[in-house]
Amino acid sequence: WRKLGLDNVQTRCRTLKVRKLASEIRVESSLEASGREIWSDFRIKQVTTVRKDGICEVKLKVDLGDDIRDIPRVGLATTLDETLTRLEFHGRGPWENYADRKASANIDVYTKPISECRLPYVMPQEYGHHTDVSWLRVSGRGGAGLAVSGKNLFEFNVLPYSTDQIFKALHREELPEPGAPRLTLDIAHRGVGTGSCGPDTREAYRLVEPAYSGTFYLHA
């Protein structure tokens, strides 16, 4: 992943169109991304539509370059307001689970404080993930917040650190003070395997397709 520059991916916009239709506003964007200045590594098309019912529909399609395969994840990420402290979702839980590690995680509705999504691994690493999710909601006092659903089942995690902060810390004491929650919505996420002490992730749980697409619905 480092050789492919996936730890330093930058994005640039090629085209941006805003359309005001009869009952909605649509933003169509075409982007390129790379961590090594080979801008054909990732070609991204995103269509964001704000509908009259207040729902924001986000359609995402990502095409991978010829030598970009077995990537860690595909989706969207955003930083939430710090006042959003409560998480509720319908999916696999209550503990973290991944595509190749979810048999013990039952599908149900789970509720917990976002602060409890942190796991004290000695060496910081990807954690707190949930699969087979149909909807989630993050909220603060009074119940106001953000709700997310998908056209298909999706995956997510919500953490007080960015991926870069986790990657750079070799021990949990090196992590900064927890910040605003960062919500990641995944169309697809690679399995974790047991590469640190055994075989790597099985082929069935790697992201090796040439393109990925998905649709999310966001509303208050």
C-alpha cells in the first residue's frame, strides 16, 4: 500500500456542475486521486442530490487504475460535530466485526455512546468497524443529529482519530487527545486476515474489483 501511495492519497477535481432542477439541486463532480501523482490510479464520479424531502442522496463510483488492487476500503468519510455523542445502528454488533470476522456478531439494533467505540489496542490499528449495516444515526442532546442509510447494506466506523493519526502511532500513548468523531461510510472494506501471526486475508475478502459503486442517503 505504501508503494502505491495509499498512505498519502491526494484528490483533485476535474469537473464540477451544479444543476437546479424543479424539485432538487444536484451537484455532479468528477475527480482524480493518487498518492504518487499517477492520476489514473483512482477516477471518481460523485453525484450529490438535495431532494425536496430534505434527504441528501450521494451516489459514488470509483474506478481503479490498472495496477491498483487489494485496497483497504472504498467509501466516504466526514468529521462530525463534537456535540454528537450517541450512536445507534442496525447491523452487526455489538463488538467490532469485519467481512472475514463477523460470525459471532448478530444483526440487531445497537445503541452506545460514541466514546465507547474506542478500543485500547496496545498498537493502534484499524478498529471499531461494523458490517451489514442498513442504517445508523448519530445524535446529541435533544436527539438532533445525522441519519444515514444505504441503497444496499454498507459498513462503517466512527472514531475520534483520523486514519493517518492511527497509522503514525506505534503505541496507544502516542495517539493525540481524542478529537471530533470521524465517520467513515464504506461501500466495501477489506477483511483483516491474520497477517501479523498467520496467513493473510483470503482472496474472497480482498478488494480486487476494477470498480466499486454505492449510494448513501443522509438526513437530519
